[in-house]
Amino acid sequence: MAGQARMVSRSPARGCGPTGGTINRYSPVVQKVDVAVLIVDESIEAKIRDKHFPLTAEDVRQTVVYGRVISAGWDDSDEHGLRLVVRATTYGGVEFIAYLMPANEGDPEEGTFVLKTAIPKPAT
Amino acid sequence: MGIMSVVTDMGRNVEDEREPAWDEAVAALEAATPVVVVRSPREVTVVYRYADGIFTATSPDVRGFRTSGRSLPETRSLVRQDLSQFLDPAVKVLERFPVPDREICTSAAGCGQIKAASLPGMMVLSSSGTARTFVSSARPSLHRVRAS
């Protein structure tokens, strides 16, 4: 998929999911998200492997799909758009925060995400 | 905003993007709209192997996972303990057991032929389904066939 440009309409559909309603930072209702599939681009995989050893994109994928998640939330910025921020710990014990972009921006709660980056917790 | 925008995200050089520091990422998470991560039905596979008197369990779904034990029940117990700390409680564990490489064939009075695997700690059934026996490599002198 690298090198391909795609046109998306972000604003009108942003935050609208199958449960209705928009994702509102001040909403008292806690949203539910199912990360069923995480797509990892080769460039992201290489970046994480090079910059954040021993964390790997595969570790991140396994953890967000199968593992216990410490916390997660929707981050909606003008620069990056809507992203799911997930904090979790890999099987190997590396705590990280990952930024996931919904693959289908028209339906962010569909369950398919694209890994944008992951940052491991610095060793103390 | 209501403005159509063109995102060339996939083609962007990831090196050009400034990556947030850990503290920035924590702050972003704290400021984000909280969500609960739920799981649709899914499972991880654990494969058991037996060699040289040791059972080893690995998983193609969990990188780095490897557990060993002296018996199958012990190894399964260790697997459950280990994975329960990592896996979301909603994720099921699918276990694949080793296929016996040879069979012990004998006959039991009135029960037809009994096939017993060579693996220790494995419960086997007679071909008629009426007789049970327990084969243990640790106590080879007790390889008796009990027919009910």
C-alpha cells in the first residue's frame, strides 16, 4: 500500500460508529472498541524495530489483539485526525503506548486499525 | 470542519513524522476520550510437543511464549498460569496436543483391543469405549490393563 494516496472524507463522518452518536470527549458514555485486526505497514515495522528495540510491531499487534489493555482512548487532533491510543504490556514485559488509526474512517468502531507508531516506556 | 481533505498518509515517509516522547504519549492518553477495549470471539493456539521426556508448549500467536513441564497436566497448568497474566480474559486458548508416534496394542478380555499411546500421563479408551487405563512412563511396571 506504500506510495498510494487515498482520498478520504474525514470530518463529516469522524467519530460516527455503528452505535450511533459522535465521539465526544465530554460524553459521559464510555465507548467500547474492539481491535480485531491491526494492519502493520513494513515501514512502521522497520521504524519500531530500529528505534525501539526490543519492542517490535508484531509484539504490539499481538498485545492489542489478544492481550490485556491497561487503558485506551480516542485522540482527535487536527494534525493527525482520529486515533486510538492504547497502553498495554507485551508478553515479554515491555510496556508501550501505541497509536492506531481506524482503517475505515467512516466507521472507526469497525475493528480494523492501522498501526501508526508505538513508544515503549523508558527504562527507569 | 466539513471540508474534504486529501490524505496521502500511506505514502508519507515515516521518518519525517516527529514521534511523541513517552511523557507526551501519556499526556495524550490521559486527555483522550476513554474507551473500553472489548473482544469479539477469538482464540490463541498453544501447541504441545513431547521430546526426551519433556513436554514443551509454544504458540504461533504469542511471540516468545515457551513453557515446559515433565507431564502434560503439569505443562498445561503452567501454560494457563503464564498466559492468564497476558491474555485478555475473553480470549480463548485452543490447545493442540502431540500425536502419539507409536501405539501399544493389547487385548482385554471381553473388551476387544486396547490402544495406548506411548506418552506419559495420557488417558486412553478401549476400542469399545468400556475400558480405561492410565499409562505412565514413570512407572513402567504398572502397565496393567484394567477392564471394567
